[in-house]
Amino acid sequence: MSKRLLNNDDVLKLARLAQLSLSDEELDGYRKQLDESLRYVENLNELSIKKLDRTLNISRLENIDREDVADSKRALPQNSALQNASNKKKHYFFVQRILK
Amino acid sequence: MKLHELSLIELIDFIEKKKISSSEVNNYFSKRIERYNKKLNVYLTVPDETHQSSKEGALKGVGLAFKDNISTKDIRTTASSKVLDNYIPPYNATIVEKILASGGAILGKTNMDAWAHGSSTETSDYGTTRNPYDLDRVPGGSSGGSAVAVASGLVPAAIGTETAESIRQPAAWSGVVGLKPSYGRVSRYGIIAMGSSWDCPGPMTHTVEDAAFLLEILAGQDPYDATSSPTPIDSYRNNLSEKKKLTIGYSLEYFKDVDQEIRNAVMNTIDLLKKNGHSVKEISLMNPKYAVSVYMILQRSEVSSNLSRYDGIRFGNPRSYFASEAKRRIMLGTYALSHGYYDQFYKKAEKVRGMIVDDFNKVFEQVDVIIAPTTPIPAMKIGESEKYPFYGEIMDILGEPVSAAGIPALSIPCGLTTTGLPIGVQIMGKYLDESTVLNVGYELEKEVPFSWKDILKKYE
């Protein structure tokens, strides 16, 4: 068995960064699966890519601009924007206080 | 009259000739949904009334099915995840607007792998959709619900989405036609974003003509999607019957580790094309395993970014509602994008993606289209996918290069295995050359040993 690329602390850190909670039972499984994936993508090292440019986008387009004006057809009325919020007060989203 | 044995175009023709009304058609399919949905688990939401803006236009009031990651105003849209269990979009995706403006309607929303992460519908939080050819098997995914809705005659045609194989693979496993258009040919606005540099909505139908007809409605530049192409769309349907002498390519890299029956069926379609006067040429393409790695890195990275918006504040449930597959992908993407690993993973994958684009460009200097199997094996049993550590990647390996390069590909059924499961062949084309891809599919579908009407006898 080859060396582990990730340990459980790495996985917990990733979960924390992504704001996900993991149970203890899940942790080991995720570590193994993430390890397997990272090992698989090592096949890219077989290719020589040093001189290549990055392909950021495959739409074959560049610099798509639009007028810097608000599109009222696309804007949502306040009621619609709030219709799916589970916690709202008056006409606002209600969130936990961040600063004390 | 068995309306479910008519193609979308035949149905529209019946309505135009006043043999039947669109409400009769929609009621007919609603009744079939009531009868079979429990067995097949295809639809997550069927609105009480058919949402429609007008019966004028090319679709003449006929209702279509939409994959449940396509935003439909006032109709629940979950992406098959409990995170969005109660989400009611306040706006329509551009493609929904286009279907409605063309006289179409929304018959229902179809099941999928949660967030379109998967190739079987088994990751759906609302249960697995069944393959109509064998109820113990998966339909493929992620657009499995849309594929089965069409295959089992619970809608005349459906819309799916594909990031890598999510239209073509379920089309192949469930015996329908599935078109993945070029990236940018069809607007992504209002599709629940997954891999934004990959996502492509497209039609899933009984016939190639239906797919060409729907593509004409769906395609085109959208001011709300900056990656949508300004290149004018073709007359896809008119171009179908044009007789062309083409050069057809095939690469042996795409036949390795492929089931013997599938290999034979696809080789037979190549022989058919040769018999019809096309020239056939063996070409060499990059090993698809590199596209799998590119996909694994870039798609996970985009997933981790796109799914970070689900905070449970503005809409949806909190992040604790994410199931395991989404969590796994978010974490891998978070890792690939994190400080110190970005060059090693994300940047490298972007460079190899460019190699894949160049690889196809070079081959398309010699051939007009490339033929390959859509999947390495036929539909698997429910639960079997757990035995494969890279199940999705193995099932989608033959489709991921196309998605990485952003070119179009069409999967059509080309036969059945001895156990009676559908086999798909895919036709890949040049960027924005959907016309030639559809043209070849149209020619082939008339001659391959497959009839979409046969399975409907099981669902009278």
C-alpha cells in the first residue's frame, strides 16, 4: 500500500473550510476516497505540459461585455427574492450576528 | 390511439391537422405518469396545471419534461437534493422561457443524481429511477429521469443537462436519443450551476429529428450567459436529410475494455456508414484517462465554488442537508483549489484540457465526425455501483474527452444486448457543428437494429 496523501486532520480541515460537518464514521471513508482520487489524477504527470498555456475557457470567446446598466427585467421584486428564505424579518433576510 | 408511440414531431403534426388537441395530449401523458410513476420513479414534481404561456408556436401546446436542476418559475426545483427540498424558483431558466415562448408547456420535473453528481440516479435524495428495460437496473445518470420519461412514454420529449456524459450515458442505457450540444450553444442561465465551464443542457428524445427540432428552439446566444455563442444557429432539422459523403473516424483507444457486444454493435454501425458510401478512417486520440483526471480536478473545483452558495439563508436548507457524494466532491475541489496545491492540480488540469482541445482539432482536420461507444458496459444493477471506487468515471470515460473539449456529441441507440439492454453509439463532431453530428445520427437510426417502440409494449 502506497503512502497516504491525506490524513484525517487534513480531511477535517477541508470539511471546516467548506463548512461541512463530518461524523467520525464518515471521516475514514472520505479520507480513503479523496486519497484514491488524488492518486488517480497523478496520471497527468505522464504528460509534458510545461510549455503549454492554460485553457481557462472552452467557449472560444473573449471579452464579452455589456452596458453597465441594471436590467429591470432580470431583477426580482423584494417579495420574490425573499420567498424562499427560512428566516426573515420585515423585508430583510435574517442572519446571525457576525460582529459583537 | 397510442399517443406515446408517436414522436414529438408526429404529435405536433396531429395537433396541426386537428386530429387531437394539445390538452388531450397533455392529459394523456399525465394519466400515464399517474399510472407508471410509482414503478419507475421518474417525476419528482408534476404541477397541478400545465404551465404554459401560449399554445401558438412550433410546439403547439405540448408539455415536455425538464430535469429537476432546471429552474422553473413557481414550480419546485430540487436538483434531487434535500438542500433544495422546498425551493420554488422565482424565475425561469432561459431554456424554459424559450420552450414556453415556442408554445411548449411544463409537464413535470424529472429525477436525477443529486446536484447532477453521478451516473445512475442512485445519489438522488428521492430514490433511484428504474430502467424501463429491467426494473432492477439503473437508468444511468445524471439525467436518468429525463431519459426514462422518454423511453417509457411518460412524455413525448425531455430536456436534460450534461457536465460529462450526463445526457449521453443515460440515453445509451435507457434507449433514447441524447444530444450534448457544444459548450455555449445552449444557455446555462437558470440551470443549477455545477461545473460552470462544462455544463450543457440538451434534448433527450425518441428520434434524431425530434432532437434537431428541439435544439433549434433551445440554442442561441443569451445576454444572461456570457459564455453563450454568438454564432448563428443552423437549420438543424432541414439539414438532416441532406446527403453528404463524409469521412468517419474511429479510435481504438475508445474500444479498449469495452464490452464485446457493445464493441460489435458499434463496429456494425461503422460498417453501415461505410456501406452507405462514407469513407472510414482509423485515427488516434489521446487516452481518455487523461480527460477523466482533468474532469475530476476542474469539475470538483467548480463544484466546491458553486455549491458554496448554499448557506440556508437566502433559500434552501442548511449545509448539513448535503449528502455524501456532494460532500466528497466539495472537499476534493476545496483541496485542489487550496493554497499550495493550486498549481499542482487546477493549473495542470487546465493545461491538459487545452491538449485535449488540440487533440480533437487535429483529428478533425482529417475526419468530419468520430464514432465510438457511448459507454463501456450496458446498464448496471441497482447497488452495483458501490463496488466500483470510480464508478462514475469508469462509466463516463468515453464521454469525458468531448466534454473537456466542449464539442458536440449525439448518442443514439444502435441495438440491444442478448440480455435485452440498450446499446448506445456516440457521434462526436467539430465545435458548433451539431448539424453534421445530427445528420449522421439521422442516417444511422433508420438502419440500426433498434426500435424505441418495442419497450413501450411493456408499458401499454
